[in-house]
Amino acid sequence: MNNLNGFFSEDDGYELEEKELVNRIAACKKYFENGQAFLYIDEIEEVIQNCVDFDLIDDGMELVNAALEIAPFNSELWQFKGVFLNNSFEFEDAYLCFDKSMSLNPNDAETLINKSIAEDNLGMFSEAVESLEKALNFDPANEEVFFNLGIMYEKQENFSVALNYFERAVAVDPSYTEAWYELGYCYESENRLADSLAAYDKYLDSEPNSFNGWYNKGIVHIKLEEYDKAINCFELSIALKDDFSSSWFNCGYSFFKQGFLLKAIEHFITAFDLDPLDETISYSLGQVYEEMGEPVKAIGYYTKAIKLDDGYYEAYLARGYCLLSLKKHKYALRDFNKAITLSNNIEAWSAKADAEFSIGNLEQSVESYKKILEEDKKNFYAWQKLAYAQIKLGNLDEGIDALNSCINLEPQHANSYYGKAKINFLLSRTQEALECLKSAFELDPDIENDFDKDYPDVKTSKLFKKLLEEK
């Protein structure tokens, strides 16, 4: 979770302690060689514990195996062996060691905690939870048990239960930094963003050099649309680890959301240099150039994103829009069709339908708008565009039906009434046309100006005015 590089220094005595431990390990091995190990078993156990603390798996395993030959009923030694096996990812053997330890000392909470780790890694979720709950029976205020239970439920994405355990962990030990970190993540997942920030602040008070902590806090600020604060967090993360591409990327995203497009490009390019296989970075560069009105450059980056991930639906859709803006209708339609095959959603169908409509493929556009309406009968825009396409095709009654659907969805939409009026005039349905026209004028008086332009001869007709007034 935390980056420990540079955490220890010679001033901390870390190197000195490790050198001393190497000497003590050598001494313990001598005890076994000289047949004196039983006399020094307490010291050997202490050295084995140090091997656990310093993650010296090979030396620790050698000592614990030798110790078990002379003390096979020592529950502590079986637990140590299980820990070394856990750390070596040999979870089945570790599980057996913890079982052996428990048979010798069934009331040890520490063994149950370590056993739960093996069970979790073996996919035995309920057994792991049961082991931790048993540990609580023996030690009901053990913050490590609360923490591990929180981790178990967090992995299951049961964040509300995980939060309960992490909160209990920090209630026992307010300085439990790892628990504050996980609280920040779980609060964020539950959209409790203010609580998430407070938890990350607690974590960063103890771990100010954690690039991950600053990064995660920045993500929360993005969700709150606090982009200045997000940038500050990402810049601190970058200062602590300048090859962390995610911080460069999200810093660029924050600049993009603020409209600082050149800054966004600068950060996205750095992120891309650090992680050239991340298609999202290329896609985001495409978005910036599209926003800058440079569709050709945008297309280049969308194409890079597609080369990295040929199933990138959003990149096909975005590239299609750029191609459409360049009047490359054939290629735009190809991208929209590809987007539909990857993600059969309304946005892709709408893009395809609009492209077909704009280049005069009216019959195809009708079918595409109908496809949208099969999925979303309340899509006003699709009904409106379907009406226009039907009218252009000369399917006037179908056009009226589509406009009726528009009116049902938005009864105050004046242009829908005006469209119906125009069709009814074409069909010589004067009474229906006048009724629609009057409704349009009442809802939007400015439509009278449109009517005067569309029907200049009618404007001077006294009969028409009289009929309209009667209506």
C-alpha cells in the first residue's frame, strides 16, 4: 500500500539492525550444528520473529524447520512456519501449519489472523471471516482483526460492512494509518466524499510522503469538481514519484476540465511517455485537440487509442464525430457502425442516424431512429429527427405520427405544432392545420415570423386571417 523506498535511513538504525540480525541468525545456526539449540530455544524463537519482521523468508524457514525437529509441539513455531509459507504464496501448506498451531493452542488470536490470510488466498471467504470472528472472541479489541475483516469485505465490494470494521479499528487505535487509508477508499466508493477527504487527511498526517495517498485524495477532489485542489494533490504526488503516470494523467485531466488545454496536453504527453500502452491517455489527448478545434490531430490520437485497444467503443465514436466534421461521411459511418457492434447503445445509434440523415441516406436514418426508439420510447430528439426524415421522404402521415409523439412528450414544444401545421397544409387539411398553427403561435409568438417567411402569400390573405381568428 505505502511506498517504503527511502522510508528507512541509516539514522533510523535500520541497516545496523539488519546487520545485527544476520549475526544472530548465524549464531542460531551454530546452536543447531553444536547440538545446543534446545538450550537457546527462546533466543531462536526471537530471531525467527525478527526474520518475519524483516521478511527474511529463507533464513527464517531454515531456522523454524530445524527448531520444529526438536520442539514439534511448539504452537508458536508452527505459526511462524505458516507465516513464511504465506509470504512465499504457498497458501495450502501455510493453512496446514496454522491448523497444526491451532490444535496445539486453540485460543491464539494471532494464529487465527494469519490463518484467515491463507484462507482468503485459497478463496475460502466464509472460512476466513469465521477465523477472524473467532479471533475477536479471544481478543475483542484487536484492531488488526477489525482491519483484516474490513479488507475482506472491501475485496467483496461490500463497502458499508468494510467501513464498520475500519472505523472500529481506528476507534481502538487512532494512529492506525493503514486503516485511515482504507477508510478513505471505502468512503469514496460509497460517495461519502467529505468523509473520504477527512480520512485521507488523517492518513497523510502520518504518511506525508505517500504518493498514493496524495493521488487518491486528488481523485476525490476531481469527483467534487474541485480541480484546483486536485491539481495540488497530483503535483505533490508527482513530486514524490515523478514516474507515476496516473498522477500525470489526472493532473492533465484537471487542467482540461478548467480549460487549460495546453497544460492538459503537456501532462497527458508525459503520462503517455511513461505508459505508452495506456489507450485512455491517447483518447484524452484526442479529446483535448477536438476541444481545440483540431479534428485532424484528434483523429490521430483516437486512432492510436484504437490501435492499443480495438474494442475501445468511445474512441470509435469520437473519431466518427471528427470525421463527420471533416465531411468524411463514409468513414464516419464506418466508425459509428463499429461503435454499435462494440456497444449497442443509444448514443452510437444516434450518431449513425444523424450521419445518415446529414448525407441524405434518409431511409437508413429512419431505420436507425426507429432502432433508438425501440430502446427508448421517450427519446424526444429521436422522434423529432424521425419526423423530419419521414417528411423529407414524403411519408407525411408517418411524419405527423412522429410529431404527435413529440407533443405527447413535450406538450409545450411549439415547433412540433408548427411542423404538423405545415404537413396538414400540404395535405389540404386546412382545419387541422389552422388548429396546429394557432397552438404554435400561442406557445411561441416568434413562430409567426417564421410563418410569414414560409408562406408570404398567405400573410396578406384576409380569409386566412379570419379563419385563424375563428380558430
